[in-house]
Amino acid sequence: MARYRESVCKLCRREGTKLFLKAERCYTDKCGIVRRNYPPGQHGQGRIKRSEYGLQLREKQKIRRVYGVLERQFRSYFHRASRMKGVTGENLLQVLERRLDNVVQRMGFSGSKKEARQLVSHGHMLVNGKRVNIPSYLLKVADIVELREKSRGIAHIQQTLSALEKRGFPSWLEIDTAQFRGKVLSLPARDECTLPTVNEQLVVELYSK
């Protein structure tokens, strides 16, 4: 699978908003967009006038980068969302929120999507009592996600869990921090997504051309 090996802080600066790609660093003054709130590159501080297509593209890239998916996979999610009942844009965000790596991060077992994918890929996570090592696995309502018992002593996981516990968990997830376990109570509402400020309708317009 293709990997982005450059500084992820540049991605936040390119999109002009925090994408929370570097765990706790994003909540401090060391965050790249706090220190240099303009796009990277030689002409980053110049005026940028974007076309309609440019605005649509930036919103799509913003969502892709938040959830860490490639273009082909993202397009597949869009087609899936377009076949579902309801608003296509909201369906798209709902599908992305249900990815196992995203839920692992939202439950506090990891500080970023990259860490969450590593936990899942290395077999640290169980879904309904069975080991699942596919980060893109889509969870359903009533699914139970838990950390494997042998992995519960990892200090970094305990630190990230306690940090997120202070900030609060999303209401569509039920978290038992003592048992390192969580349950999907319902499908996520639009305002409970990882990046609530994104305009998903622009993505729908982009793919509808």
C-alpha cells in the first residue's frame, strides 16, 4: 500500500485546518498550523484564489487525509454511500467513521489514525471476541471492540486512553476504560464526525460531474 512519508503537518497547513494527524502534538502550541498558518511551499504566503473545482478538491482531500484512505478506496466508499438511503454526503462520513481504525482512535486506544492502523494490523484488537487485523473493517451497531488482554499493559495505550478520557468520548460509542473495551451504540450523527467543519456536499458535487 502507498504511504505518505513527508511531514504530516504540511497536510494540515495545505488544507488550512487541523486534521489531528499527530496525536497529542496537535493539541499543543507545537502544532504546525499554529506556528505557520499558511500553505507550505515557496508561494504559500501569497494570495490564493480557488476555482469551484479547487474548493471541491480541497474538501475531498481534507476528508481523505483525516481518515487516511487512498483515492480508489475513497471513491469506492462514495459509490457505497450513494446507494444508501439518505443524504449521500452524510452517508459517506458515516461509513468512514465506522472503519475499525477510526473507532480504535475515537475510543482512545491510539492518538492518531496511523497508530490505530498499526494496532489493528498487528493483531492487538478484537471485534466481538475475534481478532481482526483489517483497518478498513466496517463496524455495525452493537459490535464490541476491545484490546487484547496481552496488549493492555502497553504504557503508550494507557497514556492516550487517559488523555482522551479527559477530553470526552463520542456519544455513539460506549467506553469501559477499566476493561479496555467499547461498544458501538448507534450510527454516528453528522456533528459527531471526526472533522465536523468539513463540507461534504462539495465532495458529492465533485464526483457527480
